[in-house]
Amino acid sequence: MSDILKLQNGSDIRGVAIQSENEEVNLTGEIAYKIARSFGKYIKNKYPNKDKYTSTVGTDSRITGPAIKEAVISALKDEGFLVYDAALTSTPAIFMSTIYDEIKAD
């Protein structure tokens, strides 16, 4: 668990997903799944009386993005969330999915 907590950087998760000479991998699909599953549990505990939970997940252009995104989507679906796959997108676009009534992501 402490290794996962080291990935927290303010409100973000930051890690190394590709091995290099200088850095070891510390952000895998399995770790992303665990983090997303915990996020799903957190949201459900914070808002226990909701009929449904919704999330929007996207990625940037890094080559590891699709695998990490699929792990996150899988974790949230396993928590019972309706998940929108925003594909290649920006952080502001994901944020706006929490504002617009058509999606109203948690």
C-alpha cells in the first residue's frame, strides 16, 4: 500500500509506466486498477444514496495510456459505475463531464 501512496502528487497520480535506465516501473495496469477501484469505493461511500454512479475516463497521447485507461475502466465497472470512454482527451474535457447534465459524472 505504501508504494501506491508514493504515486500521489497533490490531486494527481504520477508514476513510471515504462522501464528506463534511470527509473523502475511503478505504475502498472494492476496498480491503476487498485487505485480506480478505491476511488469508486470512495465515491460510493461519500454519496451512498445515489441510484447510479458515473465516471468518464480518458487518456493523453502516451503509449501506455490505453492500457492504463482500460484498467481504470475495468475497475470502475467492477464497482458498478457507468463508465464513458472519452478516448484521447484533455483534463478540462473530463472535468466538464462532471458539469454537463447529459453525463453528470461523479
